[in-house]
Amino acid sequence: MLAEFLQFLFSGVTVGATYALVGLGFSIIYNSSHVINFAQGEFVMIAGMSTVSLLALGLPMPIAILIAVMITTAVGLLLEKLAVEPARDASIVTLIIITIGASIFLRGAAEVIWGRDFHSVPPFTTNDPILVGGAALLPQTVWIVLATLVIIAGLWWFFNRTLTGKAMLATAYNPMVSRLMGINTKFILSLSFGLAAMLGGTAGILIAPISLTYPSVGVMLGLKGFCAAILGGLGNPMGAIAGGLIVGVSEAMTAGYISSAYKDAVAFIIILAVLIVIPSGLFGARGTERV
Amino acid sequence: MFKKILTGLGRSALPVLAAFGLIAGAQAADGVKIGSFLAVTGGASFLGDPEKKTLEMYVEQINKNGGVLGKPVELIVYDSATSPKDAVTFVKRLIEEDEVDVIVGGTTTGETMAVINEVQDAGMPFISLAGAGVIVDPVKKWVFKTPHTDGLAVEKIFIDMKENGLTKVGVLSGSGGFDQSCHGNVLKLAPKYGIEIVADETHGKGDTDMTPQLTKIKNTPGVQAFLYCGFGAPTSIVAKNYKQIGMTIPHYQTHGSASQKFIDGADGAAEGVRLPAAALLVVDQLPASNPQKKVAGDYKNAYETRYKDQISTFGGHAYDGLFIAVEAIERAGSTDKEKVREEIEKTKNFIGADGIFNMSPTDHLGLGPDSFVMVEVSDGTWKLLK
């Protein structure tokens, strides 16, 4: 009984942590531009596919991972420079549609470069599960959770202790005043896309040994990551983490205890319920109208 | 807007293709015309591409050997780009302008189903290369097909389970079209083979972890075997999760997993998984007494020598479709459509890449569960069972 519960919990935490990492990317870009970047899932895919190619070239795992994250970050920066920045005076909705277009383009390009097949990435350490209370825990899950914690700590430090991070937060609150205070908001926008791509890429490499990787792997992960960000409150990084874990664990518990047929439905019902009661999400800034 | 651009592209490609047709037509004034529309590009291109290559290779060979009825064979192939709409356009063109004698094509079920009205109205013998059972069930006068159906695969699996004394089965299926059709057949056919479905789980599109569903199946009292109905990346994920939570009951998957990608993607966890597959997959291991060994072996050699590419079972569907059509025309002694149709329907003991075909007025596929062989993953490759 306990073993069963633990197994569902491990599955939920593994999946939830990946939703959280993808959700973080949504939050960061939303913060600096109020744009929902629907190409976030494609960052996950590009990093995974790049790792496969680099490993096939015979590079050792750590170097392959590093280069793959760099490639993904570069794609994020290019996306901002070539697609978002030229249209920065357009409305938010237009920018969001641009990111949807970019996601379709990136997926198509990946099919041309890497083909439609799925590929596996070897786990960072061993593949043998660790038995905890009768439930199997994959070492890769431990890696994912550890990496997520490190990233949370890193982001906290970046946003609270560095000038650039504070400049990003300031831009999120009020771009106009920030610009008047001498913050280069154009640079901040680039930086947020780079950072979001880096996070998405890291998520992609962390989960590739579990989920495998293929050109459309980012579609559903992107959608679930978006849900995580919304549930936790768009723009709040800690909210995205909590949202991801809630969605992941509730999916696993539903599949385990109720019926796998209702798995996705229950996750979405929780999101709807939360948004009806707290429209800004669990940790979102409470919107107050000033008159 | 996007659609308009696509149609525009299709239109501009048409005259070019038609020009090719005209040139070829001028050379072979009254040859036998075989028309085809295949998903050479688009989502199903990994199916359509080997089909096109197979047709081209064998039409060339047939012509080298004197053609059909002493006349050269002309092959007209259009790329329907995995689009049912384009498929209809090209089939109209094949019927009305190219005036072909028989159509062998239709890579996907969507493209095939879209053109059924056209070929039925025109009275055009049509051999489809798509998978679903609905194409020939109910039987349509002018429509035939060569690939196995998922129903046959499920029957083959149930027969194997019965032989091994496994009657209580846990099933997991995905949410795709193939997965759902397979799942429907599992529920429909289980009583016929005395199989009891004791657990019935599903997973969503793009899911990355199936351990909750598998844990549930593992803890179902009395479960003796596991069957996964699915396609693509999840096949490998299921195999991995299965080993991860320490499941040991026999693990079955369908012919949807019959690709090296499944074994590679599972990182060693696919060992011991059993599935039904076309004989083509293990042609080297077939006993010499198996009549398919020579046909499938020759096809494999010819394809791999010419295209320097690994053979796929999809090309095998095109091989069977082409030769069933050619032999029917030979037997009919003319290209009269009604006669050709009758002869296709009378196909008996045709040894193809997919199996041994025996068609009849009530069976326009002509394959039984015995057209599959059971294979097991062993040492990273396929091992023929029995």
C-alpha cells in the first residue's frame, strides 16, 4: 500500500519537476515582456536533440550537455533578436502569435535536421532503480530534483543579489520608469529569452533519459509547463515550481487511484478550480486596481 | 492563408508532374498504366518514401523482363503529402486524365478513406497500402489492401498467450488512432480467445512516465501477462518503466513497435518483449521451408543493394500491392477493369512480403493471423520464436 503510494509520488515528482522547469521559462519571459512564449517547449526539444547529436559525435556527456545548453540559449537569443524584437511595438497578442509561429518553425526545422525518429539519451549515472519502501526510484529522478533545487537557488540569488537580476525585476514592474532610470530594457528582453531558453534546455536534457526525445516532445511539455506557470501565478518563479509539482503529482495520483482515463482531466480541473477562486494563481501578485 | 499557399504549391507542381506523365505516355503508347498516390512528403513520409522507391524499382525490373502482357508498364506516382484532400485531387487526375488501369497507393488510412468514393464511382481497381481494417471492412467492391491490420496483430498475440497458458491480461493503451483501434480490437477479440482483461489502463499523448499505470497493473490480482497498444516513443518508455518497477510477467507489444528504434530507445529494457511482426523483419532467421523466405529475402537484398538503406516493412506493402495487381492483369489477359478486379479478388496463395494472400469476395485483404510471426527482443535484436 505504502509502496504503491510512494511509486505514484515518485512518478508525480519526476514529471512535476520537468513541468516546473518548463514553467519557470514561461514566467521569466512573461516578467520582462508580458509575452507568453509558446516556443518554450521547443527549447526543451532542441536541447535534447542536440545532446543526442553531440553524443553521437563522441563527445563526453558533460561537454555535450554544456554545448547543447549553449546551442539552445543561442536559439533563444536569436528568436528574440529576429522575431520578437523587430515587432516589439506590436501588441502583446501579436507577439504571442509570433512565438506560436516560431514554435512551429523550430519543430519543422528539427524534423529536417534530425528526422522524425525518437532517440534516447543515456542517464547521467546508472539506470538501476533505487528501492525506497518497495517503490522504485530512478537515479535520474534524483538528478532532476537536485538540479531543480540548484536552479531555484541560483535564480533566487540572481534576482535578489545581482544588479542585472534586480534590473529584470524592475523592468517587470514598470518598463517605462526602468528605462528612465537608465536600465537597458532591450538588453533585459534579450536576456530573459536567453535565460528562459537556458532553463528550457536544461529541463530538456534532464528529462531526455526518461522521456526520450523527438521533434514534437516539446508540445505537451510546453502546454503542461504553461499550466504550471498559470497555476502558480504567472511571473512568480516559485509559483511555477509549486504549480509544476501540483500538476505532476495530481496526475500521477489520479492515474494510480482513480483512473488513468481521467488523468489529464483532473489536472485541468484543479487548475480551473484554483483560477476561479484565485484568478492570479496560487502565488501570483494580487492585482489591485488603483483609482 | 496557409492552406492557400499549400494548394498553390500543389497546383504549380501539377503541370510539372503532368508533363512527366505526357512524356512517359508518348513513349509507351498503349502500355499498362499503374497509377499511384503516396505520402512521399508530410507526416507519413517515412512510410511513403520506401513505398515509392519499391514501386519504381520493381516497375523498372518488370519492364526489363518484358513488361506485362508483352506491353511496357508505365508508373505514374503523385505525392499526396499525407493530405486526404490532395489524395482526392490526384486520384481524380489518375482516373480522368492519366486513364490508369489500376491504382496501387494510399499510404495512410486518411488518404485511402478519402478516395474510396472516387474509385468506387469510377470502377477503378484500387489496392491500398494503409493499415486500418475499416478500409476493407465492410468490403467495398473496388477496394483492396495489403498491410496487416491491428486486429490481426491482436489475434496473433492472443493465440500466443493461449499457447503459453496466459489468460488474465492487463492492457495499457495510448490515445492515438492506432492505439485506440488496437484497444478496441483487444476488447472485442478477447472473449473469442478466452482471454480475460483484468486491468485496462490508458496514457495521454506526449506522456513521459507510465509508472502509475504499470504499478496498478502490477498490483492487479491474478494478472498473468501485459499487453501494450501503442506506437512511437511511448513503446520504449513503457518498456523502460516496466523494468524499472520490476515487473516480470510476460510483456507483449504490437507490430507498432517492430522497429529498431524501439529497441534502441529502451536502452536495454526491451529485452524479452514479445510482438507479432511481418516475416520481413526476421527474414534471415526464417527456416528454408518457409515459402516467404525467398520472396522477402529477394526483396530485402534488391532494396538494400539499390538504395543503400535499411528495408522497412512499409515498402513491403507496396511490393505486395504491385505484384498482386500485375499478376491479376496477367491472369485477366487484358486491362479491362472489371476483369482485373475479379482477378484481384481471386488472388490465391500469393506469396508476398507481408504474408500469403488468399482473397475472396468477402475478404479484400486475404491475410490471417498466421501472416505474422512472433518475435522476441534478444541481445538488442529480433529473435524469431519457435
